Amino acid sequence: MKFIHENLKIIIIAIAALIAVILAAVTLSLAFGGETLRSLTISDIQGTVVIIRGEKQFYAGRKTVLQSGDVVNTDENSTVRIRIDADKYIAIEPESAVYVYYTGVSDKGDVSVNIAKGAVTCQLNKPLKKSETFQVKTPNTAINVRGTVFRTEFEFADKYMGYENVMLTHVQNFDGSVMLQLYGTDGEKNGEPMLLTERTGAELVSCDDFSQYGYLNYDINMYGLKEITLKELIRICGEHTLAYTPDELNSAFRAVSSKNAEQTAVTAPPQTEETESTETVTASGVTETTSETAAPPRTEESSGTSAETTVRTAGTTMETHIYTTFPGPKWWEMPNENPYDDDIDDYDDNELYGYDDDENDDEDYDEDAPETVTAQP
């Protein structure tokens, strides 16, 4: 009793704090129906990745938790993979600037991946519920999906096919279906949403003179994909069934990797050796001549610029803020409208994407299960 009397004030404060925590937990439970809050976490990272969060910039690491509104920047030798909830992934390629926005809990709300420059491959392992949306946006394209694996790349070209200041978006769909909405440089929609089927790609071109599809639903040339993209698809193949077999992916990866190695060997400057001779006298008085081979100093070759297509790049280091150097539209100028608007409610999501909400609810996903890859290059 003496202990309680002497520490009564401390005990009262501790009880009050405990009650506050309990009330907060109850409030969150009521607000979100007991659901788990959505989280975006870096699950894999290679090289240097910079996160811009408001006025702050910092280096990312594995298990870094992203906040809605973060801008992710990768340099020329860096990649990063972001896990959303337990079943969605964004793989960001080198030399990219991506703004990520999200709301809600794990099975509600929106995810929007906005590409100002570079490329991402998105992986949705199971179909979204109707309370969820997942969009990838570039300055001239909005892409809406339900459950698929696809890659999106954006670049801003000074010149392209005789036109100036051109926005170029390329989409390759490796599984399922995605809906594309083309936008002009004025931010207005151009035409109706178009369906991109699996194993096909599209090019969306916008400039001051026009906006149109360069091509739509053309077969993807797997041997024309980047080595890093094929490597990511092989990894995905271990978790998610694609429209391509592991043999197709591995064959394309080996061919592209071999081609890149040959090009590197051809473009590498010849190495000439310079020999320096030195004379030393041994303890017995015999003069010995030894030679040392020194490699010449390395020289860097300047890369030429195509007269037809000139693509500007943006800085991705801590010292250079991405949006002070990028000449194209910024993420806040990107189209915000959802291709699935009131004008096209006649589309039947279940028929179009082949998913069942009830069946989806019964699926049990283990986010702690180890990742396995069955196909390796």
C-alpha cells in the first residue's frame, strides 16, 4: 500500500495512457472494419536509389517503407522492387523517375504509379476486388488493370519521326488484359479506351500536332526486349503464371544476353600493352632484365545522338532534383481520369477479365511465404 501511495501519480498516468491506446485501436478497427492498412515496402534493391519526399531526399534501402506521394529515382545502374500489400509488385528499371500514390487498406482504395521517365513492370498476382483500383499513368497515357503482368515505358523526345516534343509511351502486356486511354498534350482524352490483350504491345504517341496509336495489339518481339525486363519476367514466372512459358523466356534471355555481350566486345576499345624493362643486379653480381606489362589508360567514348530521335534525360542523384531538370510534363500534369469512367459502364469486368469476386475472397495469400523461381537463365 505504501508503494501504491507513493507512486499513485505515475500509476494514474500509465493507466490513462493504456486507455488512450485501447481507444485508438478500437477507433481504427471501427473505421477500417478490422482491415490491414495498405503498405508499400521496398523488397529488393540494386545500386543507388533516391527517394524524394516533399522537401527531403534520402537514399532508399531494403525494407524502406514508402509513403503516398514519394518519388522514386533510379540511376543508370540501379533497380528497385516495391511490394504492395502481399500480392502486387512494381519493378522499376534503371534511369527512371516514378511517383507513387496510394490510399485505403489492403483490399480497398487506389494505387497509382506515375512514370515521369523510364520504365516499370507491374505484377498483380491475383485479380483486384471491385473496391480496388490500380493505375499506371504517363503524361499521355492512363492504364487501368484488374489482374495482370505488364510493362510500361515513357520517354520525352525532342524529335521523333519528323515531329518535335513528342511523348512516347510503350506498353507490353505479358498476361491478362489492360485498358489504355490515350491523351493529347493538352491533357484531353483522345478517343475511347482500347483493350490490350496478352502477348501484345502498344505505342502511344502524342505531340502538339496529333495524338494517336503508333501501333496497337502487335505481337511482342521477345528478342527485342531489354535483358533486365526478361530477367524480371523469369523471376515473376516462379510466382505467377504468364502467357509465356519458362522455355520461351529463357531462350529470349540467352539470345539477348549473348547479343549484348557481343556488342560490348565490339565497341570496347582495343587494349594495347606497353612493356617496361627494368634491370636489377643480384647478390651474385649477375644482371637480370625483367619486364612489366602495363595496361594503357582507359578512355571513354562519347555516344552519338540519333538525328531522328533525341531523348532528354533527367538527373537522378541527391544533388540534382529530378523535377528541376526534366523537360517533359511533371507527375502533377499527368492525366488523372480513370479509363473506367461513367461513359463505359457497359463493360462487364467479370467477363472482360475472367475473375469472380466471391472466389477471390476465398483465396488465402501468405505474404511471409518464401519466393521461389522455377526458371533461371
